[in-house]
Amino acid sequence: MWKNKWLIALLLLIIAAFAACSNNSESEFDTPNHYESTLGELDPDDPMTEEIRYGEKLMYNTNTMLADEVGNELSCTSCHANGGISNTNSFMGVAGQFPVYRPRSDTIFTLEDRVNGCMQRSMNGKKLDHESREMRAMVAYMTYLSKGAEQHGDDMEGLQTPTFDKTPEPDVARGEELYETKGCITCHGADGAGRSPNSGPALWGDGSFNDGAGMGRLSKAAGYIQANMPKGDENTLTKQEAADLAAYVLSHDRPVWDDHENDWPNGDGPPDIITQERREQIRAGTFDWTEIENVVPRD
């Protein structure tokens, strides 16, 4: 009799342990690997599946599938690696951040507005119609990747590219050396024109983002470079090296955003946007980096 009670107690403990594991599994933050596997398990009979898959395809082939709207040689995956299913500018949790107040335009931004912001700036192109199939599919895809993420707000920070609060005063000549010695040429070419949108996007020139894009800021470009480059050796660059590389990349000509005057209407814009005038001064060696308030002396 006692033996049976012991067996029953043991059985209950095992069941409780399995239940605890199951609950922990459900509450764990959904990782990139999780999304890669679940995308392959989407129900083919669910009408949403076709749109989510179409949205995924658009992420990889933006410049070809939306050739009339994209004005350069980039795709969404040029910045959001692996279709946004990675730690490089991840799409996971992004949908839950909208709508949100956007000081750059002094208005409330929807997710559709954010997509169009990228289309106009990072893609140097045109807006998509909010009601178009392409917009709906991209939003469906990003919303799928955000499913459940709102419960893990603290964990999302590690999936977004950091922006330097303070950027060391860059050395453009040193940045040029690093561009060669750190292997940047392998993927992006000596001329910065890139190899392909998905595995080596254009960093400057007509095929790259315009100077109204977020990456046109020194602090944002440096943060992205340190967190994500070189591929396979991420987070090995010092802040100084990342700043030097960012300054070198941003010193080159690129498409000009034609609406700078309407950005930041309240006058609270970031101080480190590298405009065409600044690019020309940097190349001429006449630009004073200390005029940018969030640039600090070199280490």
C-alpha cells in the first residue's frame, strides 16, 4: 500500500515537472530560430498564410518586385537581415510599437507610415498605397513576427540596433584604412556600390540610401556597424573604429533627401545628420566635427 502511494506521489511530481517545463516554454521569448521554424509550419489553407509569405518575399526582393517604387538597389533585407528574423534590425516586436508619435514629422505614425518612411528614405523611392496588396502583405508579415512579443518588452532591446549616445570624433582617413583591412570591400566593393541587396548592399552612390534615412546619422551608422559588422565578427570593433568607418562611409556622395526642410518641424532634430554640405566639407578636410554636440573627443 505504501509502495503504491510512493509511486503515485512520484508520478504526480513527474507530471508537475512536465507541466512546469511546458509553461516555461510557452512564456519564453520567441527567438529567431522559433520564427524560422514556424514560418515553415504556417497552415497552407489559412488565407493569411499566402499574404504573410508574400510579405516575406517582398522583404528579400523589394527592389525588383517594387521596381517602380524603389529608387535604388536596396531591399528591406539590406538592413533587416534574414527577412527581419535575426538580431540585425529585427522586425520582431516592431508591429506592437505602432501607432507612435514621430517627432521627425510631428505626427502619429502607423506601421504603414513607417514602411513608407523607409520606402522614401532608405529606398530613395515612393510611398506605397496603404490599401495596396504589397503594403498589406508587408504589414501582415511584420505583425506575424511580432506575435506575442509585447509580453517581452525588456527582451526586445537586444534585437534593435543601438545608436551611440556619444560618438568619438571620427578619423575619416582611418576609416578608409579600416574599410580595407576589416574586409568591407569583400561584400560592399571598393567603390561602395555593393554586391547584392541581400548580401552586400550599396553603402554609397546612386544605389544606396539617401541622406534623409536614419542611417545618414553618424551615431546610428556607427551603432549599426559596431553591432553587425564585420559579418562573423560582430561586436569586435571598438566605438572609435565604428565611428571612423561610419564617417568614411557617410563622407561619400549619395542621393539627397529633397524634404529636409520639413523634417523635425519643432526644431528638435538630431545634430549628427550628414548632409550634402557636410559631406563636401568632410572630403575637403574643412569640417569641424566638434560642431556636432553628441561627438566627443577621441579616446
